[in-house]
Amino acid sequence: MLAFACPVCAHLVTFESVRCLHCSSRLAYDPRARTIGAISDGEAGDGLLCVNARLASCNWLAPEAGALCASCSLTRTRPNDRDADGLGGFARAEAAKRRLLFELTDLGLPVESWRERDGGLAFDLLSSASEPVSTGHADGLITLDLAETDPARREPLRVALGESYRTVLGHLRHEIGHYYQPVLVPPDSEAEPAMRELFGDERADYKAALRAHYSSGPTADWQQRYVSAYATMHPWEDWAETFAHYLHIRDTLQTAAAYGVVVEGPAFATADEAPLESDPAAAEGDSIARMLAAWIPLTFALNAISRSMGAQDTYPFVLAPAAMRKLEFVGRTIERASLEPVGQRPQRR
Ligand SMILES: [Zn+2]
Ligand SMILES: [Zn+2]
Ligand SMILES: [Zn+2]
């Protein structure tokens, strides 16, 4: 994430700001200009703001008066107006989704909505209090159980499943990884054999893999090859987990760079490649190798700082060389897709 300044008084504001705490200007995020701008209360009332401004605490400008913004319009289903609990979770999920969308656009990844084409990106944000909901992805549709936005319900699950990290943004980054897998590595494309080489053959029986994962768990040495235990279940899950980590790493590095954070100590843990450009497109040389070289010392520092606050590690993972090679592969497919103009992106052969 980038750091933003109030356009009126130049004080620091955040991606979520709706009002400047210093000069009280009303603020909104403009997804086309990718900046925080000032709007008058009249303009907000005239419908410049997303119509979900109140319902989803959305601070994005809409493309036209009385419309949903580019992020909210991707949501196909939300809790109904009488479900107060569900709507609270919906607002928290939309906040995480705006961060996801910011990064996807920042990476230059194509975001095609379900409103534009069959199989386009759609979100069903549903409350499992009223119906069974399973978080997942199928044919462009990402379903999120809004219980995941409530720490009192998410944390017991995280502990029961033995996970070191579980967040709404993490779920969204994992599921969007499933969405981009066939976009970035189309079936029968040149990249497909290389993907199978690294992640395994994704044609393996998914249901059998799921059963095996929940009955016998991951192999003892999974940390040597995977970013997480869940990634061991099936090549598709390995891709999605790795994709999520790529987004975690790139976003956190971008934020560090935007705030001028450079890790210069202790001497044995510094990065040769830090600081990273806050605009990755402006970074020279091999940006993925630079990213990973800057990431390791930053995680040492961030985890140490978290522990000083009595909190859990910011990045509670160890990246083995095999997992880094997968991250590199994901990063390169993203770079390729974002460098090529729409229409020249990888096509099926
Ligand atoms: Zn201000
Ligand atoms: Zn919105
Ligand atoms: Zn998955």
C-alpha cells in the first residue's frame, strides 16, 4: 500500500480515510487516479461517492452518480438489509476487498467483472449464521463466509486447524489466486509444464487430496517445499497459497518503502537490495529477486517488533528455497501479464 497525503493540508491520511483528522476535509479514494482526493459534502450528497458509502463504509468514488464503485460492483450477493450482524461483517469484508483490488490494479492484473463476461470476477459475501457457507472459488465466483470477519469466530478456527495466520485479506488473496491461475497459466500454454514441474500435476484427484489432507495431515517435512501446511494438499492449493504470499510480500514491502522503512541492522540480517522502490514498476533489475532479498530482513525486523508488543509474528512463516522458486514463478507470470497490453496476454495455444 502507498502512503497518502491530505490534498488540502498535506497531512498523512490512510487508504481508508473519509475525513482528514487535521483539517477536517472530506476525503474519498479515486480508483482511476489511485489517489485520495477532497470532496465537498455537497459532492458526496450528489452521488460522487459509491452508493455503498454508508452500508459498506466505502470511501471510493463511483464512475457515475448513484453507482457502485469498481470494488463494490464486483459483489454479487450480500446479506439482506434486516441482517445487522451480517451487514457488519459485510462492511469489514468490503474493506479488505478494497485493499485486494488496490494491489491487483497496482500489479496491472486484468480485473474483469461478472457484469462484463461469464466467468468474470464476482464475490458472494454471505453470513453462515443463516445458511451453510463455504469459503472458496469456482469459475470466477469467490464466496466468503462473513464469520471470518469476526475474530471471536475466526480465531478458534485458526487454532483448531493449527494455522499460524488467518485473516480476511489472507482468504481473499488465496481465493483470487485460484481465479488468476488459469488466467496467468492457461491450459496448454508454454508456462504450464513449468508450473507442473514446480507445483505438481493439478490434474490429481482434488476430492481424494482433500480427504487425505484432513485425515492424515501434511508430511513432516512440508516446510522444506511449501509456504504453508495447507499448500501441501493439492497443486491448486499450493498455487493459491503461493499467490497469496506473493501478494502479502509485495504489499508489505511496498508499504515499508512508502514509509521509508529500511532495515539496516543487525549487521548479519540486512538486505543488500533494500530499500525497494515503492513503485515496483520503477524498480530496476530483477524485481522478484530484489523483492525476496529485501523481504527476509524486513520480516526479521517486523516479527521482532511484533514480539516486543506481545503480539503474534507479522509474518509467521519460513520460506524454504523451494517455496521461493514457486514465488518467483508466480511473480514472473504476473509480471508477464502486466507487461503485455490486454489482447496480447497469454492465450490458449
Ligand atoms: Zn487535511
Ligand atoms: Zn464502494
Ligand atoms: Zn483454495
